[in-house]
Amino acid sequence: VPTAVLIGASSGVGRALGRRLASAGYSLVIVSRDARDIEASAADLRLRFGVECWPVAQDIADPSWDVDTFAAECHERLGTLDALLVPAGGGLPGDAGPNSKAVNEALGANYAGPARAAAAFGCLMSARGHGTIVLFSSIAAAAPRTKNTAYSAAKAALEAYAAGLRHALSQRGVSVIVIALGYVDSAQTFGLRLPFPVARAERVADYVLSRLNQRSPAGGKYYFPWFWWLVTTGLRCLPWFVYRRLRF
Ligand SMILES: NC(=O)c1ccc[n+]([C@@H]2O[C@H](COP(=O)([O-])OP(=O)(O)OC[C@H]3O[C@@H](n4cnc5c(N)ncnc54)[C@H](OP(=O)(O)O)[C@@H]3O)[C@@H](O)[C@H]2O)c1
């Protein structure tokens, strides 16, 4: 039976991923902060798909989180560790321009928590010579703006960490994948008027599963949908006097 640990499983992309993984027969450990939400999500997956699913209520931004013990417990429960997926994270209110509080807040869930989890699971997976780690970034990392200043920086830090980890683990049978998302229909975009198409969370989940199901998943960074590669590459080529005038 394939196994996965899914952090940020109670909503949006994480919830869609939980359903896709469970329907593919994965045994799961699923995590989010709200205990009632994550227990309800686990019960739903067990009932609908007949899989093993253990809920864990944990704030991954908490610096005192003992992530190595958590990873060891997941391994003990599941017996193997095929995949770690960390869609937890997101933008935050008040992160528009200079805001010293937003810097720390954005880092916890978007950089430190996912990076620490990737490190802990990376150690266990590399000792067994097998596993895939999937982290989630944003087009904001490539095109930082007023509206999400600290969030963009935290995602860029996560991408840099993932690139180093990919290199470190590439000879040990562990793949590190970053999915850079544009707009997705989730709690984070609800009610917003957006200038670009919005992807369905289920389509993101299908795409991630297609990568995970490869015989030896290729590491690296992938934009979803692909056209965001074109958009962000174009934005990065713009001279500053044009970029500063953009309103989106
Ligand atoms: N939605 C978009 O348009 C968009 C665009 C680009 C990138 N992304 C990225 O894609 C990923 C998924 O986004 P989404 O829209 O699906 O998010 P979402 O609907 O807000 O769901 C986030 C999930 O993560 C959990 N979570 C959040 N902070 C956590 C923490 N500190 N510790 C543990 N669990 C935590 C949430 O549950 P609790 O609140 O109960 O903890 C929830 O289950 C995020 O990394 C986001 O930055 C999203």
C-alpha cells in the first residue's frame, strides 16, 4: 500500500489532494491546525475510500514543533514513507508593503514549517533510498508585489531551500518537487476579482498525482498551469520603470 503524509489537508489544494491520494489507495497521515476540521477530514477519507487515515492537529509554524519526532511517528504508523506533501501556507492579511509583523508571520507557515518538514522526512527517506517530497510555491515568488511582500519572500526562500535539498538528496533516491501555483479556487481567493484564470483545486491535485505516479518522479520546479511560467518569465524581463506601474 502506498503511503503519504499530507500537511495542510483540511482545505483547498490539500483537501483535493487528500481525496485523490485516498482514491488511489494511499494510507495517510493528514495535518492541519484545527483539530475538529482535520479529524472530520480523516473520518471523511476513511469512510469514502476505505483507507487508513490518521489526523494530527499541529501548527507547523510553531518553532517548538518537534518535527523529527513527528516524522519518526509517521514512519512507525505507516510502515513506509513514499511521499510528503506540504500544501499548508498562504497569504496573510496586512501583508501589503512594509509591515514588520507580516515578515515573521509569513515565514512560519510558508518557509520554516515546510522546510523543516522536508528536512526531517528527507533524512528518513534518504536512509531508505526512496521517497518524494512535494512543496508548494506561488507565482508571487517570481513576481513580488506590494500586495504580498513578505509572502513572496517566504515562498522564494522555500524554493531556494528546495533546490538545495533536491541537490543534496538526488543521489539518494529522493525527489524534491516544487509546484508553483497561480490562482487557485480556495478559501484564499474566495470573493476576489482576479485578472487571470483560476485553477480548480482538483486539477492541481490531478497534476500532482500524475507527477507522483511516475516510476521515479523527476525533481524540480513546475508551474501549474504551465502558462504561469510564460507570464512570470515575461514579468521578470520587464524593466523596472514598466514593472512599477503594473496594477494586479
Ligand atoms: N489559493 C491560491 O490562489 C494560491 C496561489 C498560489 C499559491 N498557493 C499556495 O498553495 C498552497 C495551498 O493553498 P490553498 O489555497 O489550498 O490554501 P487553503 O485553502 O488556505 O488551505 C491551507 C491548508 O493548510 C492548513 N494550514 C495553514 N497554515 C497552517 C499551519 N501553520 N500549520 C498547519 N496547517 C496549516 C489549513 O488548515 P488550518 O487553517 O486548520 O491549519 C488548510 O488545511 C499554499 O501553500 C499557498 O500558499 C495558493
